[in-house]
Amino acid sequence: MDTTMHAVRGHRRGGPDVLAYEVAPRPVPGDGDVLVEVRSASITAGELDWDATWTDSLAPGGASRLPVIPAKQVAGVVVAVGPDADGPGVGDEVFGLIPFTRDGAAAEFTAVPAAVLAAKPPGLGFDEAAALSLAGLTAWQGLVRHGGLRSGQRVLVHGAAGGVGSLAVQVAAALGAEVIGTAGARHLDFVRGLGAERVIDHRAERFEDLVDEVDIVFDAVGGEVQRRSWGVLRDSGVLVSIVSPPHPDAAVPRGVFFVVEPDRAGLTELSRLVEAGRLRVPVDQVVPLSTASAAYAALERRGRRGKLVLRVA
């Protein structure tokens, strides 16, 4: 059996320029792991700034893991099963979010805890499955776990055309919410097609002049947009941000900031929505693994619809 593979690795901490496409050791699945032959990996803006990408801790001060392999969103086929791994078996098509403090999926193979993987929906391609994992779980956990979303509520999604926002619109609509989105002018029809009942051009209109009595604001923009969002919430409403903690002076209504976690149960719920035809995964661009450095640099470009995917096989 070959003990090497092609992978994208960073040997020192930095931005896209430190990433090299090279031959690397093929991982061996440890206790609870499976070895996945990667078909597609999706990447995330800001990922190379995270402490967890480079160390063994989510917070500053962790021990270095150099050299590291980025890209935490994986879709592929299980080719080996480690001791005490529960769930997927050899030959299963899977997708999931790799724990942030482990090597990622920008490689031909990756060792992943079996507990964080779910079966890939049969009708979903590997590119879309990889793009679904982090963005879909972020939308699901933000709306359901942290926002307490219920059918009939009103949800305002900021950044509704982006990788996470586009899925938040669909998840909220599929669960019976009235969805309003904010987006750029060229994305208005796209967001309507995702299930938003109303879409506001964020450059031409002020959303707070047009919307009120919102139950959940899903904030994928932050900054001034987040600050202005408090005024549109009901007294019982909640602002859920994936960008920055809501300002402590704006404690009522309730504000939540969270970081997405690997979650097999959440992936399974997302798969059900895919199979029911209630969720599609917007992919902005698919590029070869060997061009990963340029792909990470491209993430800085604004105005993308959906996720950027590295095709491995």
C-alpha cells in the first residue's frame, strides 16, 4: 500500500502564500477514526487566520501542529476503518466537518473521527456535499440550536447570497419561517429563488426602514449591520451572529455569537432537507486541489454566491 499522497500543506503560519502542493505522508486512522479518500473539500474565508488551523487549540497559545493541511469540509469515500470507529464502513460515501484542531481535507486522504461524519445524500454530488457541511451546520445550529426557530416566525438573514447565508435562507424557509434577506442588487433574484419572501438591496435601502417585529436576525455580516439590527427585533427576539459577539450594551433583546461544531445529527437533518428537495447547495466555483493557494486568495473577493470547492478526485 502506498504510504504517501498529494496534499496542500503549510510549513509556517501565514496566508495563502505559505501553502504548497506537495507529496506528504498518508495518514493512518487512529482510535475512532476512518480514513477517507477525499473527492472534494470546501474552504472558508478566514480559515488561515484561525488559531486552530495551526495549533492544537481553538484559543491562542496552543501547541504548533506544523506542517498542517487546511480545509475542514470533506466529502469522499471511506477506505479504511480504525479501532473502535462507530458508524461508516469501507465503501460508504460520507461528508462532514472535520474538527478544527485536526488536519483537513486539502489532500487525497484524510483521517477523520467517524462520529462527525454522515452518509452523503444519494442525490448530492461530492462538490455540493463538501460545500454543505460547515455552511449548512452553521445555518442549522444558528437558527435551530441558538435561535430556537419555530414555524411561523419571521427571520432576517444578512448576507443572504453568501455561502452560509444562502443556506440559512433555505433552512429557515424549509422549517416554516417567513424569510427576509439582505443582499447586493445582482443577487436579489437568486435569494428569492432560495425561498426568501422579500429581499432587500443593502446598498439602496435601509432594512430597518422596511422590516420590524423580527424573531431571529441571522447575522453573517457584522459591524454596522449588526448594530442596526437590534431595532428590528421583537422584545422576545434573538440576534444570532457568526461574525462577532453582539455588543454587551445591547443585551436585550438577546444576542448570541457562536462557532459551529462538528455534528452528525445536524448533518443528518440537512440531508433530509436535501432529499426532500427543500435544500440545494450553491457552489460558486470548483478548482483543482493543486490550485488551493490561489483559491484561498480568491476567498477575499466579495460578491460570491455560495462556496468555493477544491476538487481532489
